[in-house]
Amino acid sequence: MEVEKERSWWPGIQRAWRLRDDGRGWMADVGFVAQHEWGQGKYVLSVPVGRVQQCPV
């Protein structure tokens, strides 16, 4: 799967779906590594449905 961060898509791992009761709805718990000019950054966060997608086969 891929995760969107700042208009770029990164390969990642989806750990769970969570239904938030604060109005955000379904969120995906994800982990991924993004390359930056200063090096790699590792991220573990919850993102809305529109920021995850399946990788093309």
C-alpha cells in the first residue's frame, strides 16, 4: 500500500483501520519511511481514507 504525505506517495504498511468518534470517521494506522534532503524520516500515524491506496500490481 502507499501513503500520501505532502503531495507525495510513499510505500508503507497499514496496521489497522480505526473508527474515530470525534467526527473524523475511519482512519488508517500506517507506518512508512520518507526520504528528505536531510535523510530518511520514519512515520507512524493515523491518516484519513483518502491518503492511503493499494499499490498497482
